[in-house]
Amino acid sequence: MLSSVPELLAEYGVPGATIGILHDGEITEKSFGVRDVTTGAPTTADTVYQVGSMTKTWTALAFMRLVAEGKADLDTPVRTYLPDFRVADPSVTSAVTPRQLLNHTNGIEEDFGDPGEDDDVLARMVANIADAPQVFPLGHTHGYSAALGYAILARVMEVVEGRQWDDIVRDRLLRPLGQNDTDTRHADDPRAATGHILRSLDEGPIVTPIDHLPRAFGPGGNMTSTVRDVLTMARVFLDGDLLPAGVLAEMTRSRVPVPDPYLFGPEWALGLIVCDWHGETVYASDGSTIGQNSRLRILPEHDLAITMLTNGGPREPFYRTVFNEILAKLGAPTIPELPEPDPTLRLDPARYTGVYARPGTHYEVTAPDGNLCLTSTLDPMHASFTGRPERITYDLFPISDTHFLMPPGSPLEDPQTVAIYDFADGAARYLHTNCRVTPRV
């Protein structure tokens, strides 16, 4: 098993990966490649990786412990806990709840400025969004929040507990679960993997110019861990420990639909993505920083969890090939492929064309020859350090009247899917891809 990993690392320009399997209560770990291309130090089972947005699952579990104890409630407005909480829309100010933060339906623009790196970072983030507008109306659709939603949630936790989010997670999760190799803060650990980016296959992976995310991303993306500790967290969803059964069930059963159901999964629960693999429910938690990536899939019907942590990439074909090899060996369902376009569909381009934008994101959908295209504009700094052009145009091939397959624009990219949906006055209101939602302007 996993004989293909060394070749895949070379093919996709990923320096190193550590893979863990939890099956029937037993953990198996395998490491490949190096944790830093400049030193050549090999990865091991103890290599510590940045897990990015997988952090959200830990934060959700910590919040649900407060729910289980009656200290917090999923549907009590945030303002009950944070009396000074305010955003631009008064109705959102008074009504947004922790459930809507957990499932990414709050719609608040991530307009929190620079809250600094001090211990009051979450309080400053909440104070800084007093004038933040809505990307979409509260509860109207799903739109992933990289940092802000879970920062507000963590600030509620801080006020309820009277201490920092870092301490709450450590005492309520990491210590009870024995996760000694997991941390909420960036630290100099000799076992830590170095992040890498790939500008071209010929050049190969290079060390990332940004070695960790700002502290503002803490509750939503700043944790570091090992595959064993990630699987220990996954065990909570398989064995039902740590939380009462009803509270744990609420995490997985409270779901909202995802406008683009193909790239990750058709629903979002409380801190987890919900996937449908050939009729079987699979839970997912993924993450990325600038140079490191994490994947976790939990298959309750097979008492199975698989994780892969990498210090570059990983490209989707790499992840799919490795996981499918493991899944097939264990008699579990494999990852569904993206759907094929429907060549019989004849769409009216006028319903889709236009500019979709929000701070830091700009898409233009056009139909120069009657066929839809999407042009993405990168910010100059991102384009510079990735070596990509600032504007990239992709073809859009219809899967349905709201969903499109978007082939890659370069050999370093993978196919994606895009939803263009919610038609008002004949024109779409939103574009949804990579779980992010962008409104028409």
C-alpha cells in the first residue's frame, strides 16, 4: 500500500507528506520525502505540519463542549454574549448566532483590518467589524469564512470562559485527548515541516516567503499537528467520546447546502464538510496555509479515518490517488470524480455574464463567442510570489443551468467546479467556487 507516493511527490512538486490511517481502532503512519528542501531532513511520523482550516474542527469541538455544559447555545444571538458586537446591518447585529458562524451562513464581510498579534487579537477583530457589510443576507446561502466567523465564535468562548481561546482549546481538547503534539500558536519546533510553493515544475518547490499565517487566523486556521493527533481528533467522531451523543450528533446532522456540491461536498455541518461518496456519508476537514496542506476524511460506516499532511501542494489528483488506493484496499467507497459537462445544454449567457467581486476577490464572467469564460484577477503580491499572471481566463463548461466545470489554466492547476446561481431579474446574484461566495456587483 502507498507504493505510488514517492513518484507522486516528484510528479506534483511536493517535498514531503505524512499519511495516517485509523481503522478499527488501530493507527498506521507512513512518511515520505523531506520536511525542508534546503536541509533535506526527512519527514517522520512525528513531523509537525500547519493544518490550516482543519483548525476549525478543533474550535467547533471546543465550542460544543461549552454547549454540552449549558454555558453556550447554538441559537442564542452572539450579542447575548458580546453586548458590544456590531456590524453594518442592524438585523444581523441582533440576530446572528453561533450556528451561523459554524456553518458559514453569517455572510459578514471579512473586513477586520489589522488586529495585531497580541493576546487581545480576537477582541480587536470583533471591534473592527462594526462597519463590516454583508456579502449576502444572513442565512441566505453558504459562503466560507476563512478567519472572521470562527474568530467571532472564539471570542464568545473567551467571554464565556474568561480566558483565551488558546487556553480553552488546550484544556478542553488537547489535554483530555492526549494531543501533546498539537498547538494553537506558531512555535519554533525542530520537528516542524517548512512550507513550500511551486512556481514551475522545472524550478521545483521553493521555501514559502510567508512561513505562517497572522494570529487573526488562529481559531480558523493556525493550529499545528501531527497525523497521530489529527486521527485522535477524528476518533471523537468515530467513538463518540468527549461529547454527549446528542451534542456530537448535532455537529454532524445540523447541515446547510453548499451551492457548489462537487468540489468538496454537498453540505456543511458544524465544523465539518459532509460528502456523499456513492451514497455513503463521509465527513471531511481540509486546510491550507501558504505552503502546507491537510486532508482528513472520516468514514463512520467503515470505522475509518484517513489523513494526509503535506508541506507543499497537494494537487487534487495526488490526494485522490493516495486516498483511493487506501480506500480500495480497505473495501471502502472511493472519491467520486468531478461530473462531466452536458454538451446538450444551451444556456443564455446574459444570465451569467457580469462582474462578481468583494475585497481581495474579482471575477469577470464573459461570453466573447457565445461560450462562457471566467477571468480571475489576482492581487499583485500573490501573483508575484507565485509567478502567475495577474489575470487568468478559464473556460466554463455547463454541467447544469447553475454549475460549470472549469478546466485548469496551467499544468500547475487542477479542474474545479463553479456555481453561478440565485437568479433575480433574470441574472445570477452569486458566484461560488472553492467554497467562497462572491456577489455580482
